[in-house]
Amino acid sequence: MSEHKAIYDVTGLDCSIEEFKMRPCVRHRYSPEFVLPTPDEIKFVRTALLGWPQTKLGAFLGYPIDPKGCPTVRRWERPVDANNHRAIEYNAWRRILLAAGVIEGGEDLQIADRYLEFIG
């Protein structure tokens, strides 16, 4: 029997990785259930699942970093109603989910193949 341990972190999300996998933000963008992740969901994956500071996440994704972290990651994690909030790019979000073990890359490849067959 697998253990479903809740993960608590500064975002207030208290769910296991298995529970997080069921959230709409984890779905593929072609899924009708997909929604962009909230700032708290981004921060949850970064801190609770990866254990990375903003600087490491920014460097991993190839964004500029500075002594205070990564301005791009900071903007993603700002409240949605803040002036300097920016929505995360879909490809960056998928790479983060892949690095955290929330998704497997094969799923995205299968979906890409299905869509190629559909339009071809």
C-alpha cells in the first residue's frame, strides 16, 4: 500500500503529489479541463516538490537571474491582481512539472502524435 503523505508548505496547499497530479493545471493544454496554474500552485511545485529557490528554477529554465532570485519566477508567483504579475508560459510550466515528477514526458509526446494524426 502506498503512503499518501500530505505536503505542507508556505503556499497553504496541503496535498500529496498524487493529489496535485489531479489538479486542472496539470492537464495537457489540449484538455478541456486545463487551466493555467495559480501563483500558489507554481510556488508549491517549486518549494514543496522541488525544494528549489527562485534562482535555481530560473537558471533551470534559462531565464536571467540576479542576487534576489529570478525576476521572471517572481512575476509568476506574484498575486494575479498585482501590477507585475505575469502568467507562466505553458512550456516552462510543463518543464517544471516534469522536473518535479508530476508528469512524464511520454504523455506529451503521445498527445503530440495524436494531434499530428488528426491534422494529417
